[in-house]
Amino acid sequence: MTSTASHRPAGLGGVVVATALPYRADPAAPAGLAVDLDRYAEHCRWLLDSGCDGIGPNGSLGEYSSLTDAERRAVARTAVETANGDGTVIVGVHGVGSHQARHWAELAAEDGADGVLCLPPTMYRANPAEVIAHFEAVAAVGLPVMVYNNPFDTKVDLTPQLLAEIAQIDNIIAVKEFSGDVRRVLEIKEQAPGLDVISGADDVVLESLLMGAVGWFAGFPNVFPAESAKLYALAGAGRLEEARALYEPLVAAFRWDSRTEFVQAIKAGMDQVGRYGGPCRPPRGPLVPEHRAQVRADMARAITALEKPATAS
């Protein structure tokens, strides 16, 4: 099933995949790994053709911080060209300061992105006034902005109270909520009723959707795109029993999305289902044997569960 622009949710919602980035061996490239844009384009097309509503290049899962400036822009352009209007493209514009983040937002606008995803200042524990100024600079570019609450990596928590202030900024329309606290969905809707809440953590996605989240900015749909699109549709239709039956066997794998090794785990999951995940650039190294074994076991449980309906039919 191909997702088309006419079927996409309004705004920046739906199932938007934070795309993993493939590399190929190249001794002349950084860390001996060159970005494989052809393979990346094929992956983006597969995600959209499998029913996902959009793609998100240059997120943390896309290893944006390990890319050269030229690579980072090429990845965003490839996503836009590949989607070609068939899905939303939300480009990660994370930066240490507002001038860097705004620069990436300006390039995203030039390249035809539908919106941008933006963390608070990275590598710096910004105060609320600095956070607001950061998002004001990015939003001034004019693209729709999804702010990203990831208090674990940024040490900045976009609380519902702070989001109420951020939501007053023109062009900021959504928040990717990654705190893992599903109680926040309703609190954000109360404090900032005009802000769309997007689930950012795979292992609480069903709970978040049932509480009123209108999208899923997701990691493991890189592995299970069609099943993830189905899960989102079931939740939206209120078909809870079917949604739970699909979701529960996947959660053990989904939990890796919230762990330090999430990039490596998702790429390993892609390899396990016959897609290409491949290696990561430093500072991310390979999974240690214990983690690799656990990822394989969690993935095997998910794969077995997904195969059962086909076997029974």
C-alpha cells in the first residue's frame, strides 16, 4: 500500500519514520564509512510504500552529528526527492546554538522539506529563556516546527508549562514527546491545546495514542513499517483489542528505541529482517555480544508473532 499526499494526516502527524542511515565501506570517508545515498533513497521509498506517512532525515537515529555538513544536506535532499510529495519530510535541524539550527532550517526550506524537527540547544544545558530564543530563531524561517523533548540527551526538559510558552511562537505546531511519561500527553493538551503531541518513544506509543497523541515519530518502523502503520491505524480507529494483540509482542524490541544503543539495535533489527542496517559511525560502536544476543531474541519474538496470522490464514 502506497501512502500518498491525499491520504496524509494534517500537519506533521501520522507515522513518520526517523530514518536510519546506511553506510558503505570507503577508506577515504570519515571513519572509513561513506553515506550510501542510493541505498538510503531505496529505504525511504520502501517505508512510504509500506504505508508510513512520512520520513525524518537527520535525526539522532540518522546519526546527524556524525555527518559532514555536505553529507547532512545531501541526506535531507535525498529524502525530499525520494518522497516526491508521497509523504511528509520532516528534517532534523538540531544544533548547538540557534544560529546553527536556523541555518539547517533555512536549507531545509530551500530543499523543499514539509517541516523541521528541532531539539533545544545540544551540548549545552540551556535555561528556559534560551530555549525559547532558540526555537524562535528556528521558527522564524517559516517552516512548520516540531520541537523535540528529549531530556535524557539534552538535559533540558520541555515540561508542559514550558511548552505552553513555546506554543505561542508562530510556526511551532507540534512536540515530539520522548520523556516516556504518558501522563504528559493530557497535560500538554491542557497547557498548550494548540500543540499537536507526537509520540517519540516506541515503547509507549500505543498508550500515548490512546491518550490523544496524533502522531508517532518512530524508530522501529525502520524494521516493521507496514505493521507500524497498521498499529497506528488500529489505535486511531479505537480497535484496542486488535491494537494490543499487535503491540504487545513488539514492545520488547521497541524498548531498545529508548536505550543508549538504540541506533545500533534498530540497525541490527533491520539486518535481522533482511533489510540493510549495517554499521554506525563513531562515537557509536558495535553492540557488545550480550546486547546483540538480547536484540536478536527480542526481534525473534516480534517476528514470530507477526508471522502467526499469515501461518493461520
